Amino acid sequence: MSSAASILIAALSAKTKLPDEDQDALASFPIEELEIRRGQDIIREGDRPTRSMILLSGLTCSYKTLPNGNRQITAFQVPGDVPDIQSLHLDVQDNSILSMSDCRVGFMRHRDIHELCFSRPPIAMGFWRATLVDTAIYREWTTNVGQRPAVARMAHLFCEVLTRLMHLGLTKDYSCALPVTQVDLADALGLSVVHVNRTLMELRKSGSLRFERGELTALNWPLLARQGQFDPSYLHLQMDDHAPYKLV
Amino acid sequence: MSSAASILIAALSAKTKLPDEDQDALASFPIEELEIRRGQDIIREGDRPTRSMILLSGLTCSYKTLPNGNRQITAFQVPGDVPDIQSLHLDVQDNSILSMSDCRVGFMRHRDIHELCFSRPPIAMGFWRATLVDTAIYREWTTNVGQRPAVARMAHLFCEVLTRLMHLGLTKDYSCALPVTQVDLADALGLSVVHVNRTLMELRKSGSLRFERGELTALNWPLLARQGQFDPSYLHLQMDDHAPYKLV
DNA sequence: CGAATACTTGATTACCTTCAATACGCGTGG
DNA sequence: CCACGCGTATTGAAGGTAATCAAGTATTCG
């Protein structure tokens, strides 16, 4: 089985293990794999895609651009995420997807996904569930940007990314790759670059984290979580790991 | 057919008309209807619901509460919306639903929805599509709160609500019921009440709207849309109304 | 090694918050 | 009927967080 297929299966099995026959169907599901370099718009606002992508490795973000040129990053994607699954149902793309690092992505034709979902309800439910988790994350982002002051806001974002990557086995000692610039952080947090810089310094000074050259380390996780008022329940991660899934 | 059923059918038919047999299945779908008074928490963060609700009439909002007591309203719901459909897939509720007016709501058992979705893929796809539209709205909210100054932010919110209600035929001459206090607006926009008050006055003075006693009127829609940088495409409304749907 | 990109720092400004006080509307009960 | 309480709206003043403007330093990379 291709690694793309196993990542897809894992992503759709989050809650309950898929029946074997559905896993088999996914194992032979046509996915076109592609390497994408850092800094590429994989999908653009206004597009009318005929395929959806699944992130296989690396980091991407989705963002919206305002008339005045401002940019809001609305989410980060980690391996297993299907950031533009919406295009399966909604004709024109309302946001763009950008690679923050060199990435491996898989493309799945809408026609194929449609067929699969109609013939295999558990798979449709799996996709649907995944989008509902995304929605929960969006709610938290709105809350984060709307209610928390800069320090807490940034700490919260770091906690989220670290937790999601940890769940995938992509961290080591509370440390993970986070190839984003301070400009990116500013656009994700709704702050200016200058203020992001000062906020970062404050967090560093507090001893809760290290962040340099695209590497994030939580030096004091409890402190960082407190600073960000971080409660991971909105991520709806399954801790009972019936099928412990580590990405290759 | 009950009015609840027809609202549900309309909500799931947004993109493509459902096959007759699926409509029939929905027509006889068990929905328990309930009247709910203004200011009630219909669902609470932390709940583990066994049913999902569909709003039949009135206005509700979903919100999250922070440890310090702050509240962020993350969305408003209009008739036809199913704000806690996520509970079908995610065990514990990560947000609360509050009635902003007297409401009529319908409750659908998860078990029934599950069964329906497994036996009738087009219905599952309809539900799924609806959640993807919600997600698109969340993205826009994050952007709104993260990037736009107070005046634009508020104007944008008003445009969204007015547009959604207009699409349901619940407006008259650019005017609609919007039974929210300035405190509610503050919590939705991530602003203080005082500043909401001043921002409102500014909008009023500009002549773009009237807002009093829970009634919103766009006196100058083009101006209001400009003030809010409002582009309705993220709402993914179908304008081609194959089945023009007005709620009773 | 030079240009571009990313980061850092200082000074000034402004948007928005907080605190405080007043006014208004409405339902309840004396 | 009026007093009272409570939620809502309004206004003034002061303060703070974060934006903007500006300049300089590191880093990366071709």
C-alpha cells in the first residue's frame, strides 16, 4: 500500500477503525503524489478545483487576502489534513493554500471521492468528521484572535501546533519543525510584525519556549499552556489510539 | 409534511435538488419540535448530546467561554441551520448554543441521522455540504476579527446577517430582526461594549444603517457593503434558485 | 560577497480598553 | 401608581496595548 493511502486511512479512522473492506477500497484509491517546494500557492482563492489535496508531509496554511492586501492565515495543516475538501461541495474556493515548507501532497479527483462516498458511507462519514474537527479549530481561532491579548494568543497557537504534531509523532522532546516567519505569525494572529517580535521576546524571556530557525521548542510546557489558556479538547484528538498512527 | 421537515429538506437541497425518494425519507423523518424562550442555553459546552438541533425560526448564536469569563460569539444561526451537527461525530461539545430570540427548534436523534446518512448518501452529502458552508463562514469571521478595524468589522457582520436572512426571505426593504444587544455585538466582534457603542454611532452617522430595538435596517446598502469590505461569495449561496425556498 | 529576506529596536501615534457616571426602558412588587 | 432593580445604552476621561514609522542588524542564499 502506498504511504499516501495509509495516511488517508489513518486520517479517516480518527474515531472508529474503518471496516476492512473500506480500508481496502482506500488502499487502491487513486492518489496522484506530488512534491511541492516551499512558498507555493497550491490552491488559490477563486479557483474551481476538480481535485482535493491531502497533505502527506510538511506544513501548509490556508489564508484569505483582503482588498487592501492584508492577509489572514486561518489555519495550519499538518500531515493527514485535507484542507480543500470543501471544494468537493462548494464550487469556488474561498481561500488559498500555501506550502510553508517543502511538502509532499496527494491529489484526489472529486469524481473519485464522490463515487467512494456514495458507495461507502463509512468513508463519507470519516471525511465529514475530519471537516468537523477543522471547524472546531476555526472556532477556537476566532476566539483566540477575538479575546486573547498578544502573549496568550501566540502561546495558544504554539500549543495547538505542538499538540497536533505530537499526536502524529512528529515532535521530539516538546520540539517540532515550525517553518514560519514572524510575518507569517503576524498574519495568523492578527498582529503587526513588530508586535509579534516583541511578544516572542517576552515569551522567550519567560522561559516557556525557544523559537529559532523554524524550530519551536516548549522549554516549559505547563507554563506555555498556562500562558495560552490552552485546553486541547477542541482538537478532538482520540487518545485511546486503537490504531496508534505514526506517520512515516 | 411538517414545516420542520420542509425546512430541513430546503437546508439540505442548497446545491442540488434531492432525489424524490430522499425527500420522502426526510418528510417522515422524526423531528421533535420545541419552543424555546429567548436567552436559553440550548446546548452547553461540555455536553455529550445524543441529538442535534435544527433552528426552525428565530435567531441563535454559538459561543465559547474563556477561563476569565470572557465570551466569544463565534457564529449566528438562521432558520435551517444545524449548529451542533458536529455532535454527531464529536463526543463532547466544544461550544454552547444560545437562543437570541424566542425560537422554534427541532431535535433529531443521532441514531436516526446516522441511519439516514448510511442508507441515503445524498442526504449525508447534503449535511456535509452545510457544515462546509459553516466552515467557510468561520474562516471569514477569523479574518474579520483579525484584520478589520472596528467600523469595518461591525459593518461586515451586519452585511452577513442581512444577506443570509435576505436569502431566506426574512428581510423586508433591507431590514431584518436582529435581537442582539451591544454586549452581544461586543462579544461577537471582539470589542468592548463601549467601543461597540461608539462604532455604532459612527455607522449611524454615516447614514449606512439604522439599528434600534433589535431591528437592523441598511439605509444605504452599497455604502454599508463598502464599509465592511463585504463580498458575499464566502456564503456560497445559490442564486439560481432551482427550488426557490422561502421559509414560512 | 552582495542582495534579499528576516529579525530587532526605538520613537511616536492611535485605536481601543477600562473606569466611572449617568440616563433610559421595562417589569415587578409594595 | 410609584419605587425599585436590573439590564441596556450613552458619554467622558484616562490609560494601555498594539500599530505605524523609521532605521539598523542579522541571516540566508544565489
